[in-house]
Amino acid sequence: MNPDTPLHTFRLTEQAAIARASPWNHEPVTLDSPAIRVMTDLSRIKAATIDPRQSLREAEQNMLYLGVRMLFVVSAMPRLEGVITTVDLHGEKTLQRVSERMVGRDELRVADLMTPLYELEAVDLDELKRARVGNLIATLKRHGRNHLLAVQCEPDGMRMVRGVVSRAQIERQLGKPVQIDEIADSFAEIERALI
């Protein structure tokens, strides 16, 4: 085709939709496979983010649209404040906040339910590169988490989140479920669990 020839165009009808991205990695893995094969590399795939002032409805819509179960909470890029997951949106945490603040669910914001940075579990990226999928599963189980962050230390001392490991991704690639029991992290959560 001549480079000066325009392409044929047409008008869309009501029967058009936006294509969904296919999973970035669907290669089968085993417990002995390199752990890096189940990590979402944020230097290659854009991180799904949300502002802490957004509503829970907006967070849920973003997750559905992007096909993810976790969003990074960021007010000003690239500074990370925490994460919010589908478990946060639909779990006991939401009911507790509604009860504590005596407000409707629609009045809560992402900041009200997110897991703050200081409560997130992370592993060093170099250690993850030497690990196996089984090591990641053991780590997720130990901490009762569905997600784990892979962090790389920059020369200036800044810790950069380079990747995410999710239970859902591991399950897809393993082809079987991974059972993880949630663990209470604070005295308040332990107290609530005992009541």
C-alpha cells in the first residue's frame, strides 16, 4: 500500500464495545516454578490506581473495568499511600466503618477502607527472583494476605514497588485454588474476632 493512501473508515453502530485486555501471563506454573513468573511487573504493566478521596462505588467500578481486585491508592504520583481490594469493599471492614461512623456505605471513601502503606507486606525483588511459587504461597499464607508487593531499593534509598503478586494470579497459573486464611493484624481486629 502506498504510504500516502488513507485507510478506509466507517461509522460505528450501537453494537460496539471496548476490548478487555487478556491476562498478561497465563503460562501454567508449578510450586517449583520461578516466583517471578507469577509477579505482575509494574515496569511493564501500568499500575491500577485510585485517589483516596474517590467513593467506594468508583473504586469498585474501576476494579471491574480494569479486571483487577486491587488498586494502589495514590494522591500524587508516584507516592504510594496504600491499597484497596475487593475484600475491603465487600468485607467486614466496610460494615465496621459504617457502624463506627454511623454513615451510609455511599458516604465512605477509599481512604476510609484502604490498607495503609505501613500495614502492607512486601518482599525484596532480588529475593523474589531467587524464590519459587511455593515460597510465595507460603508467604501469603503466613501473613493471611491475597497480595504481596515486590519492592526494589533505588540508589537514593527510595523503595520502589516494582511488582505485585496476587493469589488470584497464582491460582490462574497453577490451575487450582490456594487456601489463605485471613489473619488479624491489630489488637482491635483480634478483639473483634473474639467477640
